[in-house]
Amino acid sequence: MKWVRSLYNWVLSWAESPYGFAALVVLSFTEASLFPIPPDVLLIPLCIGRRRRALWFALGCSIASLLGGALGYGIGWGAWSLMDQFFYAYVPGFSPEIFAKVGGLYDKYDFWIVFGAGFTPFPYKVITIAAGVFQINFVMFMIASLVGRSARFFLVATLLYWFGETIKGFIDRWFNLLVVAFTVLLISGFALLKFLGH
């Protein structure tokens, strides 16, 4: 996957550019439906380099990702039958097996699936397109996307705002594991409350 590493380095190079914020917005938008590199790759160095603008970067990242998610939903809803083989062949994270599993999960956990993909390292684009294919409620999809994506990007930006370069190693090494653990605990807590309510 040398081409993915090349894309990664290319994305990272925008952090030193005066167009870094614009690149972050475009990256966040396209990553939600097609692009394989997550916005965090650019968000982190931008926040470190310009800490006072960290929350502004997170806001732009969140809005662009939400709009990109809507595009992904539209692809799934209106064009999946024409584009599915392209995604399976060329977009990392897509496979018929994963897609089938996501479809099964949507039947029971639609909000939590979208939120979890938005907040954790799971490829968000798989969820946005699958949401359109399986035609889950669009308003619910947008709310879950907004909560999940914003929570992730603002958490990263806030940590970098307060701790700067010193927290970068922690984020690189442990952040994804911790957000997965948090998401599992959060969903388990709601499931337990629902169970006890019966």
C-alpha cells in the first residue's frame, strides 16, 4: 500500500502551507465518502503549529466531515449499484463482507453505529455510504454524525490546545484505543439502562 503512504505524506505536507486550513476542510469532506486518509493526520500538526486556532480547526473539520457524510449517504442512496465495484476495488475499508455486516448492525443499532464510526477509527466512509444504501433515517444519521465527528475532532483539538506538542505522542499511540474503549463503555451503559428499565 505504498500509494496510501504517499497520500499520507502529501496530506501531512499541507500542515506547513498557508492553505493548511483549506486543505483540512477539503480532506475532511472527501474522507467521509472516498479519501482513505483521516482528517486527524492534518488536524494534529495544524493544532500544534497554531494552538490558538485549534478549536477553529476542529469546527471546520467537523462541519466539512458532516457535509461529506451527507454526500456519502447520497452516494449510497442513489448510485451504489453503479459504483460498488469501484469502492470494493480501490477504496480501503470497503469489502462485500464488511458491508453485509454493517447492514445487519443497522437493523438494531443505527444511531450507535453512525456515532461509533464518527468517533472511533472505524472507516467513517463505509458507514456513510452504507447508511444511504440501507436508507436509514437521514435526520438521525446527520445527528449521530454531528455528535460523533465533533466529539472526536474537538477532543483532539482541546488536548492539543492545552498540552501542545507534549500530548502528541500520547494521541498517536493511545488515542484510538481509548476512544474505542470509551465508545464501548458508553453504549454498554445505555444498553444496561435499557435492560434495567424492563
